[in-house]
Amino acid sequence: MNLEEILRRRHSVRAFDDRPVRLEDILALGEAARLAPSACNSQTWRFVAVTDRGLIARICDEATRPFIRNEFLRQAPLVIVGCSQLDVVANRLGTAITGIEYFQIDLGIAMEHMVLRATELGLGTCWIGWFRENKVKRILGIPRRIRVSAMLAVGYPRGEETRAHSRKPLSEILFADRWGEPLGPIDSGVFG
Ligand SMILES: Cc1cc2nc3c(=O)[nH]c(=O)nc-3n(C[C@H](O)[C@H](O)[C@H](O)COP(=O)(O)O)c2cc1C
């Protein structure tokens, strides 16, 4: 699969079969994250790969939030918890000057590296951003100073592949030189 095929194939998967994710594949996801760029090469990302079913059930029971309960997480054979160990230069000084939360950008890039590698390995993933950070930290013994900003459910997709991509047209998101200026004759983009 080349990169464009991976990008087109990736979609959020919320139903998984019983197969566990192999250790070598978990390591491959970690390696994909490790190669990611980060502000000042600060590499603030840390990951907890949770495969213990009891811990995953506790995350579901204790760390989800109302409205979007993310119940599907319970069946995921692997949950990757995305953490950040903040850095003095990039995350304290840098953010104080620019107001940009570099650690969040860095974690997003690293975790999307994992998502794309997982897609290549035939695994399905879904980002989880709606949860209680402090509860997840307590369940997994993550120190208070560490931030937890996102999780990924990972596993082999169960059932029919459903692809419900809907995307804004390219003309709405990509401008030429100045805000709002169209970039030539561009149209709806690849996902329609
Ligand atoms: C930062 C982030 C947080 C998300 N949080 C959740 C979540 O808590 N629960 C969920 O079911 N999907 C979550 N998603 C998945 C999005 O709903 C999904 O990516 C979007 O609808 C586009 O669909 P696609 O991934 O299939 O292209 C999240 C995605 C991102 C990037």
C-alpha cells in the first residue's frame, strides 16, 4: 500500500473482532510514533499500550463522559493512551512566548503516524478525545505531571467495512496566498 492508498483506506473503526494485536505490531506502532517530528525535537510523547481487558473495562466504566460514551472501546484488544511529559524549552518557554501548545501538536502527529502504520498493518483505529483525563491517569498509574490528551482504540475491524467519510470541498479549506482566495480550479477533493 502506498501512502495515498493508506490515506484513502483509513477511517474510524468502532467494531473489533476478538483477535489480539501482536506484540510486534504494537512495537511497530511505537516505532512509527518515535519517528515523528516534534517542536525543538522535544519528543514529549509517551504512550501506554493497554491490552489488559480489566483495565480497558475500567477505562470504559470510569473514564468515559456522558453523551459520547465510547462503549465500543470495551471490545478493543488494544488501547493506546497518548501522554505528554512536558519540556521546559518547547512547552514552558515556547508556549509562554507564542501561546501555541506544542505538546498537543506533537502528540497528534505521533499518534497519527501510529494510525497510518496501523492501517498499513490491516488494523483499524479510532481516535478517542472524549474522556476524563484524571480517571485514566488514576487507573493506569500515570503521574499527575503527565498530560493525557488522546487515546486510540486499535484492533482488527469486525464485519463489513463501513466508510462514511464526508469532507468539505478542497476549495473551502485550501486558499492561495490570501485567506479566502481560491487556488485555481479546485473542486470537491478526494472524499467527496
Ligand atoms: C482528536 C480526535 C478525537 C476524537 N474523539 C472521538 C471520540 O471520543 N469518539 C469517537 O467515536 N470518535 C472520535 N473521533 C473520531 C472522529 O469522529 C472521526 O475521525 C471523524 O468523524 C471522521 O471520520 P473518519 O475518521 O472515519 O474519517 C475523534 C477524532 C479525533 C481526530
